[in-house]
Amino acid sequence: MTSELDIFVGNTTLIDEDVYRLWLDGYSVSDAVALRVRSGILEQTGATAAVLQSDTMDHYRTFHMLERLLHAPPKLLHQLIFQIPPSRQALLIERYYAFDEAFVREVLGKKLSKGTKKDLDDISTKTGITLKSCRRQFDNFKRVFKVVEEMRGSLVDNIQQHFLLSDRLSRDYAAIVFFANNRFETGKKKLQYLSFGDFAFCAELMIQNWTLGAVGEAPTDPDSQVDDMDVDLDKEFLQDLKELKVLVADKDLLDLHKSLVCTTLRGKLSIFSEMEANFKNLSRGLVNVAAKLTHSKDVRDLFVDLVEKFVEPCRSDHWPLNDVRLFLNQYSASVHSLDGFRHQALWDRYMGTLRGCLLRLYHD
Amino acid sequence: MPGKLKVKIVAGRHLPVMDRASDLTDAFVEVKFGNTTFKTDVYLKSLNPQWNSEWFKFEVDDEDLQDEPLQITVLDHDTYSANDAIGKVYIDIDPLLYSEAATVISGWFPIYDTIHGIRGEINVIVKVDLFNDLNRFRQSSCGVKFFCTTSIPKCYRAVIIHGFVEELVVNEDPEYQWIDRIRTPRASNEARQRLISLMSGELQRKIGLKVLEMRGNAVVGYLQCFDLEGESGLVVRAIGTACTLDKLSSPAAFLPACNSPSKEMKEIPFNEDPNPNTHSSGPSTPLKNQTYSFSPSKSYSRQSSSSDTDLSLTPKTAPSPQGPRIYLCPSSPPLSCGSLHLKKSCLLLSDSSLAPHHCSLGSPVLRKSVSFSEELFLAASGMGSGSAGKEGGPFKALLRQQTQSALEQREFPFFTLTVFPPGFLVHVGGVVSARSVKLLDRIHNPDEPETRDAWWAEIRQEIKSHAKALGCHAVVGYSESTSICEEVCILSASGTAAVLNPRFLQDGTVEGCLEQRLEENLPVGCGFCHIPYDELNMPFPAHLTYCYNCRKQKVPDVLFTTIDLPTDAMVIGKGCLIQARLCRLKKKAQAEANATAISNLLPFMEYEVHTQLMNKLKLKGMNALFGLRIQITVGENMLMGLASATGVYLAALPAPGGIQIAGKTPNDGSYEQHISHMQKKINDTIAKNRELYEINPPEISEEVIGSPIPEPRQRSRLLRSQSESSDEVTELDLSHGKKDAFVLEIDDTDALEDVHSLLTDVPPPPGFYSCNTEIMPGINNWTSEIQMFTSVRVIRLSSLNLTNQALNKNFNDLCENLLKSLYFKLRSMIPCCLCHVNFTVSLPEDELIQVTVTAVAITFDKNQALQTTKAHIEKSLQRASADTEELLQFPLELCSDSLPSHPFPPAKAVTVEKANPMGEGNFRNRSAPPCASSTVGVVKMTPLSFIPGAKITKYLGIINMFFIRETTSLREEGGVSGFLHAFIAEVFAMVRAHVAALGGNAVVSYIMKQCVFMENPNKNQAQCLINVSGDAVVFVRESDLEVASVQQPTANCQPLCAGGEVTT
């Protein structure tokens, strides 16, 4: 006696959260059954393994059919085939678009093209996440990217509107899209200590301050016809950043800057002498990073540069985080007192974001 | 030109990409009704076209309005080649034709294609302007309401229940006509869908005409079925109960004026012969007196009968050229076939002395030694039933004659209802059923009397005569079904023989009700159990005892019925689903030989199914079955029998005796031991089941039963053991043997199997109950959480040396595993009850068995349940003592006629609490309603006639839909399971969309009548046909009603429920 066909269809679609998780994690039916057996469900319910197998198959089939709709979540809301309560719909979508930290760190900032997809095998081996799950996560990234890439308006809002994700998840996706678009390098060895959260934090700051969208929202220019885009960095801004070079190129300015910072911070930092000794190097590093951003190659290396030029020197001198904060605040603020420097607004736009990023990146 | 149909195509959404190059679609819509077609403009390059068309107007006859579906086809415009069809929507506009139902159909409909399934949605608005037509000879029956619900719909009152209506329509099956030609399957399947839609429209119209002739205005319990006879064509047939319904303005008006079922019996003088004109069922009035015209031997024909010889009688006319037209069969059956029928069935009877009397389930004492003389006896009593019983008292005779007068001029006094207005059902005799094996041949000449119609008429006659044999004049809970395999067809009909109250069957009811007198104090809640037949002339051997409730009338020891549990029935404990499952191997044979083989097997099948049912019932410690449905399915090399019913313990019936096992070789020591071990196991199971289902009937001493005036000492005797008392009871019942004499003889492996299979049925896990009736006795505190589902399983048998035993085991496992799966899947709903569990078996191929289950899971409140249980135990104790009080008061009551208004009817308190599915408990412990969906309105579906915790405010019309889905890429669609899963989900979606478009939010009495699945894995192909129906309704949550009016009366129509609830 073999079961040829075995289905269960409810008027309200039954969703088992545990099975959904197993499905999302890319387990095969037999693996999922084995895992469910291990969870002790048979003892709890008095069911047999055959029942579990049939139940798992049913859920997998349902999820498979739902997957097409999950690719465009608003369709899930409007479709008529599956009657699912709204709270469950939200859960289905949220879980489907959720991703693993380990996975996202592997692909963050990479080009979301087919070429990368071939690397999914390697990622799967490396992270222990099933290839299936890697595929889903990668495809999610790519899908969201494609939909919002060319779209005007707030990146987060666009994602939320087209994929009906929670605020938290929409922000994460905004970061992923932003990183993929700008191809920031995140995979270098020295960046391994950084979490997705660190990058997402930086991405959010950059989107808020460094993109075209940030300009469009400026109150000085309400009728801006500029593409209101959050995905691309403001090219003009990047060009302008060259002007900051004067801060390190002009020796007087550099010295003045240093003395302003040192005067204020004297006695306030535990690593004052190290700071004093390193000031010019650090400042040069930070300003040069800005000046280089005109080249897209250098944009990609932004995080590598920041870590190399700032985080690592500070860390090797064992700066406490609080001292880093005090230093960066003072370093940014002091520029306002440099009479010869005319790019205060530019500096603030640059340094305001960079300060936030650096503080986030500064940890072990 | 009495009607104008107006259609507007608004928009489409989620259309499929038809142009690969642009990833877009240039869609337009064709709207077709009858022979008229309109087209919208092409909406270029969009997957979400906004046509916003003008109003397309069709000026049509109302006849066409009833027959034709509105066809909407969505196409992709193609400049260079033929336009590609995206899909279709069929809209049945019937709901717009009666005044009280929907006024407009408007909403998003899934666009359906037989190959691709649902492909986007289309927004359509449909309206109908009807002009009054007073033409007496009109062919339409607009305005007759149809209900699938097998009870009087909730917001209506039955003025008259006219009776049985039936009709059938035949046609060539386009699938078979076209099979040899070069064609795309889609074209033929679409033609098939269209044809069936057309045929069912026509059928409904014709049934409607019959209803109008009977002066009714509605059909209740409408059941329409398709017989896909293959080469010989397509038969669409329907049965129903014609009624005159009144819309209720408030539910309170539904409360009938009288409480006792039999009060006004005598009031209607029996010479008040109802006017034949008002009651004639269609054109068949000449048959008015035929019930008396049977020859005595006719009643032998209850044996499932006739086969090959019948065939020779069917008219073999030369095939005449015929187009795909539709022909109506005359509804009056030719009676000439009677003689042949008789001959054949006598023959059958004589060569099977083991033949069980399967019609007389009323008290199925199914011992293997059913003798021929008993059969004769039954025949005699069947004839004599008109002549009133001596012992049964003059009342019974009177009643019988009266009902007779009301019913007998009807051709078939059948009712498809399973739930009745209070007082309608007087007595229940038992299950009557008839089967007949037929050979299908091509429907050659539709102008000749239709053979299909004659076949059914024959079966119905048989049913009618069985009912007579049981002293009954009506059959309730009546249904018909077929099972077809190749050219052999088994026709089955079954129902419950009953005596009805004529009040509902004729005009002038209200007056009759008002001036009623109490003739007999038939206590509410047990009257229907009292035997309708004559005690001394019993149609079959049965153990009769005095009713355990009123102690005045005789009751059988076991009662089998096809109806739902009457709302006023007194039940102890909870009920449970009981199934008998059986397979029999059959040699492969052709045509007549095959038909003979099948008809030879049938009696044995029936016998065994009933034995199983009886054993399982006893094992559960219960004494009555409701909702019994026995399905016999024929396959190439086997027959399957599946009987489902809900077992209960009726307080009025005696406690069931145990099951005794007897061995053949008593001297063998180890064998003895084995036997006694088995016996112990069985006894343990019975005890366990009694506990599980809370069956603890009050102990009753024999004195109580013996005499109406109890001894004062009797209270002290209340704790006597059950076995003791029941033995004594039977001793009093002198004419019959010991009741406990239900003996299973283990004399061969077969019987051993039986016992094993008895014990292998696993009870549902804790927190789960199941039944196949509408409501579960003992559970009343339903929450609003319901989940309707369909589950399908197909197993492949290993073809190697299959034996009957192995087959039985496979089938049993299949059903049990299916149930287990359901319990597991629905575990989050615990505590919950699976209601209306409907199993269907089919044998699509040689080694395939397909089981389809549709049911609804309803959560109930556990805390409430516990309270109820406690209260119940207390009450049953209370009752035991109260019973004696009642008896003491009895003589008083007899004089004062005050029983119904008894201030504290103890028995009633128990029942009402159970019978009320939407009791007050709901108001307190309702779970919060789920937040409303933002875009798509939730449409509930349920096979029940009600929605827990809600009140149905409007019936919008019948939903009757037929779909075919096919694929040539089975593997790609996830194999057979993926294919069918998607299809059933799509069917649900289309039903919901239609209901929503009618303005409804639920389908009640939903049923999946057919799910025919065929596959050809080698060709990577599969095909499935599904037919569903139900009633679209609008319901309002009781919580919302409460807000609207504090004075909301309880949303049901039981008498005296207020009194009952005070005591809970």
C-alpha cells in the first residue's frame, strides 16, 4: 500500500510556523520530518511518523504555492486562492524576507548578479546554511534591489510599500540595496569583525546624508526636479569633497586644527599623548578618504579605508570608545573655528555621517 | 421578452503575461449570453487593464435566464494570429431572479482556465431587470428559491412541506464525442463545463416548474448530481423537497404554536382529503392509488435486485442522429417493468438464503441465520401495515390513516430534509435502502421513455414499499447516489422510514394548530423513537421494550436513521463517528456477467456492513445511529462499502447489551483462553468508551418500566448494576429472547478479523470529537472558530495476490490514517469537534482507492464544556430521581393536559442544553473576532446549515459549480498531489469569490459532490472534475447583533429553550 496522493486543503489556509521555518531554512521534507520527530512532537500529540510525513508534505506544498505570491507580497494580500488572516500574511512575508546574519555578511556589497549566485555553493559550505535557503535569501535581495533600484522617494518607504515588510526589516533591506548598489567592499579580512548591523547603521546614515534624496529633501530646494533617489550617492557632493583636502594640504590649517583640538581635549582623554602624536595621521586619513570618493573604486573601499586609516591606529593605541567620541566631536567641531576654511557645510555633511559611522565601527 | 440582463466589465488584475517580448498583455473581454456576444475594447499593454466598459444589455426570455450561464472570456489580442484565451468566468445569474436574494452581482472573479487554473481576476457587475409575466404556460420558474440546506432555512418558516421533486436531464458527453478528433483538450473540457452549467440551469428550472405546479415557492434539500456515464452520456439529476416558505421578520415568530409533536393529530379530520390538485407531484397524478396496487410479493424487491435481465427490457431503439441538445425525461415512470423486476428479485432471493433484510435496519438483529420465513413475514406485514395495529392503540391507527391520506396520493412521499420543524416527525421506523445494478447503454432516442428515469422510479417504489413494511408512510432524510465503473452502474437510494405529522403537509395549518387538543401525552424527546409498526406484526424480529423515557410506548433496542439527531431528542453523553468499512474482491468481467457478479455480492456487502456498524455501536456503548450513509462503490475488480454514521445513546432506548464472543471448539484450553482474553478486551473497550463519551444513563429498575405507579422503595434501587437491570428488563419483555444475545462467533479467520478490526479503531486524541451530523450532542458551547477542509487520499494497492482480508486492512488503515492526519493537523483547534464528516470512496483505477473527506472543525470552549459535563452528571442524577417524581405526577398530568407546560421538565433540561448549538454560553466566552482583512473579505465555508456564534440574516441563492482542470505537465506542477491541491484551493477560491460577489460572507451546507480524479503518469497528464454546491448567505455575528439590539432573541427556533437554559 503506497500513498499516491495525499492532500489537505482548508478554507482557511493552515500555516504551521515551525514547518514554515524548516521550509525557509531549506530543509528537505525528510530532513524536516526528522527534525520534527526530534522536537518531540510525536510524544506530545501521539501521532505517527507517517502522519508527520504527510503533514509536512502538505505544508511544504502550500508554501511552495505561496512562494510565487511571496515574491510580490501585495499579491498575497489581493489574491483569492488562499484565505489567510492578515496577521498570518504578515508573518509569512516577514519570515520569508528575513535573512541570516552569516549569509548577508557574505554577499553584502557584492553585485547581485548571476555571477555571484554561482558562489552561493561556497557560501553555503562556509556558513552551514542550506543552499536552498541561500538561494531564497539571495533572490530576495536581488528582487528587492531590482524593484526599488530605479524608484524615486525614500528607499525604506519604497521597500515597505512594495514588500510590506516591517520597519526594521525594511531598513535592513535598504542597507542591503544601498550596499549592493555602491558595491562597498565588506568581505576583506580586516572587516570581518564588523556585523551586518554595523554596516546597516552606516548605510542608514549615508542614505540620510550623502544621497540625492538627502539633497532633495533639503528645505532650501523644495521644488527640486532632481531625481529623488536614495540609492545613489550624491555625485556633486562627492566631487565637492575634494575641497576638504585643504584641511591637510595646508600645513597652517592642519596645525591650527590640531591645536584647537588638543587645547580642548587636554586632560580629558586618557590617551591624550597618543592622540596628539597621531593627530596629523588620523586627520590626513579621514580627509583623504573624503577626497578620494570621486572615484567609484575608492567609494567601494570606503570601509576598508576607514578601518585602516582610523579604527586600526586608534585600536592599536587602545583608545577607549568614549575618547574616540570626544575626539571625533572635537575634531569635527573645531573646523568651524578655522577661519581660512570655507566649506563648513560640506564638512558637516561629510563629518557628521562619518563620525557616526566611525563610532559604530570602533569596536573589537 | 421578460428580462434584461446588464453586464459591465470594470477591470482586470494580476493577468498573466501573454506577450513574452514585452512581458505584458493586450487584454479584451467577450461577454456572451445565449447567442449574443459583446466585446470590450482592447486594453493595450497592461496586466491590470481598466476597461470600464459600457453596460452590455441582453434582452432575453426568463427561461434562458434560468438555463444559461453568463460567459465571460478574457482574451489576449494578437494582430497576426488568433487571439489567445486567457481564461473564463461562468456566472450563474439565478440568484438575481428571485426577489429576496441578491440584487446585484459585483466583484472580483478569478479568471479560470482548465489548463492553467486561475489566471488573474476580473471585476464584473451584473444586474437583471425582470418584467412580470403572467403567462400561464410559461416554461420558466423564476422566483422559486433553491436551498441545499436539508432543513428549513434559518430565516424562513415552513408553511407547507409539499414533498418530493425530482428531475433528470441527459446529454452526450462532449468529451467522449470528440475524443477521436484532433482537438485541444481545453476546448472539449470547456465545452463540457459549459454544457453541464447549461444542463444544471435547465434542470433547476424544470424542478422549479414542478414546485410551482405543487403551489410551492421553494426547494429545500436540493441535491443535484452528475453521472458521468462515459460513452453512454452525461446525466444530471436532482432531487429535493418542495416547500412553501415564509420569510421570518424575527426569529421569534418561528416558534411553533405547539410543543408536542402529536397534539393536533386528531384535529385534522381524515375525511378532509387534500385536494389532489394542490399536491399532485408533476404530471404523474395517475399513479395516485398505486401504493395499494402492489402484489404481495412485490416487497421482496427490497433485495438489491435486477441486473442483466433488466437490461433486456430496456428499449433498444436504433441510434438516431442527435446533436448536443438536451432532452427532458418524462417524470412518470413506466410501471410495466414491475413484473420483470419482481421475477428477478425473487430469483435473487431464493438463491441467497443468507440474504439479510437490509431494509429493516430499524432494529437490525443481524444474525447469520436470517431465514426465508422471516422474509415472508416481512412481506406480509408490509402489506398489512395499512390495517393498523391492535396493540398500538387506536391512536396509532388513526395517525397512520391520516398521514396516509396526506401522503398517499403522492407518488413518492419522500423528503430530502434531515432536520425538521418541531413536531413534524412523529415516529421513525428505521433505515430503508434499495440498490440496483444496471448496465449502461447509449441513450439512443431521447423521445422514447427514458430508461434512467424508469430505473430511479423503480428504486423509489422499492423504498416506498420498504417504508410501508415498517408501518411508515413517508421516507425522510432521503438521498440517491450512483457508482459507475465502465458500463456497470449501481443506483442506490436510502432514507429513513417515518410517520409524519400531516399538519405541515397541507394548507390551513395555523387553524389546526390553534384548536388542537392533547390526545396523547407523547413526551417531547422520545416520541420519534416509538415504533411506528405494529408490535404483533413486526416486520422483522426485534426486541421491544417500553420506552425508557415515557414508559408508555414500545421502542426498539437499536435505532438506525439517515436523519440528523432531532433537536428535542434526549441523549446521554456525547456522540461519535462510527464507520464500517469493507472491501470485496470481484472477478473482472464484462457487461452482463459483471452486473450479475455485482448483484450477487451486494447482499453480502450490506450484511457485513451492518454487522460491523452494529458491533461498533455496541462497542461504543451506544444504541442509535444518526446520519447513516452507506456508500457502495464499484470498481473493476472490487466492491467497496463505507458506512458512516454518528452513534449516540438515546435515553429512550434500552442500554445496549455487550458483545459476547463464542468459540467453535470449546474444549481446547488455549483457545478458550484466547477467547476469554478477547472478551475481556472487548469489555474493557466498552467500559472505556462509556467513560470517554460520558455515557452514564440513570439506572432504572424494572418496576419503573413495568408499572406506571412506582414503588416507594425504588429510590434505594437506583444503584443497581446495569447488567442486572437490563437482564431483568428483557425478562419482562416476554415475547423475545435475551437482549444480551449479541454473540460474535469466532469460527473462522473472517470472524477473527472482524473482532480485530473492531478493536483496532483508535479513538480520537483527547480534546477531539467527531460526528457526521450537523451538531454533536453534548457540546453546545461552540466558539466562532471554524475550519472547513477537504482532504483527498489515493493509495495504490500492491496487486500481488490480494485477499479480501488484506484489502480490508488496507482500506481500514487508509481511513484511520486519514482521520489521524486530520486530528494532527487540526490540533491547534483543540478542544474541537469535526462535524459533518463526509467520506466518499471511489475506485478510479484497478489498484487505486481514493477517499475524499470534507468536514468542518469547530472549536468549543473547554471551560464551558467542563461545567456542562459536571452539570450534566448532576443532572442525570437529578433526572434519575426526577423521573420517579414525574411518574408520580403522571396520572395528574394525564387529566390536566399540562405536561408540555410542566414548569420543570427534568428531561428537557438535559436535551435543550445539548441541542442548542448557539447557546448563551457563546456570549460569554467568545474569542475575539480576527481583525478584518484589508483587501479580500473573508468568506466562511461550512457543510453545516448554520454558523456558530452567528445569525444568518439572508440567503442569497444556491451555489452550484462544476470545474474541470487538466494538465499535460503533471510533474512540473508538483505531481498528482500538487495538481489536486492547487485545484481544490482554486475551487474554494472561486466559490468564495462568487459568494462575495453576491454580497455574502459565507457558504452554508457546502458539499463537494464529486471529485473525479484521473491520471496518466506515463503521459505526464492528469485531469480532475469537481462539483460543489451550497447556499450563499449573509451572516451577522451575534456580538454585533447584541450591540444592535439588546433584546436579541436566541438565534434558534427550539421551543422551550428558555426554560432549559435557566436550569443550566
